Amino acid sequence: MRLSKFEVMLDVKPVLIFFAGLKKTIRQGETEMMTKNEAGKNNKENGGVKMKYLWILTLLAMPGLAMAAPDVKVEITAEKVIYVEKGDKQVEKLVAAEDVLPGDVLVYSLHYENKGDQSATGVALKDPVPANTVYVAGSAFGPGADIEFSIDGGKTYKKPSLLSYEVNVAGKQIKRAASPEEYTHIRWTVSKVDAGKSGVAGFRVRVN
């Protein structure tokens, strides 16, 4: 029995949110997922799913024709960081991201689970950094996942230490290291998700 590879690409469209009377855009919404089944010689691509969400979204993997297949579901949530008094200390608390203002920190979490009866390999989750926000350095997490970033709109992904670009200074091309504020997309690659297993990945952004 061969395993199946999954690639989940999270893309977004503008949604208007009011910031103290001003309209700004935080991208949310449209998600596309593709499933690749290696069972055949031609490695034909099976199915595609598009659906819209606001803050919570569930993705269902298309299983293909074989009886045994993975069924990877992903739920995405967005929460806002607030601080509350606990004794003589202020502690962090996550609440639903309903009223969002400039300076707020949002936490995006991707909860994935393989509900099928076959393991999925090479599960890749890709998510753009929403418009009108900047990535919070060092905030991306995903136990067991290889995390990489893009500065070119999701065309290529690298580790932070390898992300750089060239600028022209006085007629010379100078290479500069990319800062976290310049990240456009994040990718998590999970080598294998066994049937019945689950995991979580995510990141934080600050609203401009």
C-alpha cells in the first residue's frame, strides 16, 4: 500500500474590518487544497476543493478512488491576545478576534487531523501573512513540522537565515537579509500524519 501526499494551500481575499471608524483590510477567506495520490503510475492529481470562511474553516481532503485513503481535516482559528489581571500579575489570554485595532496581536492556529484509514506523507500547509499585518518574529510554531518562510509571495520558501534579496545602491547590487516584517507566506511541512493522528501549527501577527 502506497502512502498519499497532501498539499494544503491557504489563500485569502480581502475582508473589511473597522478600526476605530477607519476601514482596513485583513485578508481572510478563500482556501484551496490539492491532494496528490501516488498509487498510480502516472501520479495523477485528484480533486480540488475551494471554500470560504471568516474565522473558522474546515478542509476535507479528497480521497481518490482507492478504498483506503487519508482524510485530512484542517480547522483554522484566529484569536486576539489580551492581558488580564491574575493576582499581582498580568497574564496572557486568547479571545475571539472580533474587535481588532491597530497594534493588536492575532494568533492564527491550524489544527489538522487525519481521519482516514491511510497515512498521509509530505503534508504541506501554506498560509499568507494577512494584509495590514506583519509577522511577529519567532512566533511560528508546529511541533514536528519543518517551518519555512517566503518573501516573494509564496513562490519560494527558505529558512529565515537564508532569506535575502538584492537592492541597487549607487549602481551596485547589495544583498540584504530579509526582516520578519517582509515575510509574505509561511509553510509547514509535516513528513507524515498517521491515520487518527493530529497536530497544530500557527503563527502571530501584529495589526498595522
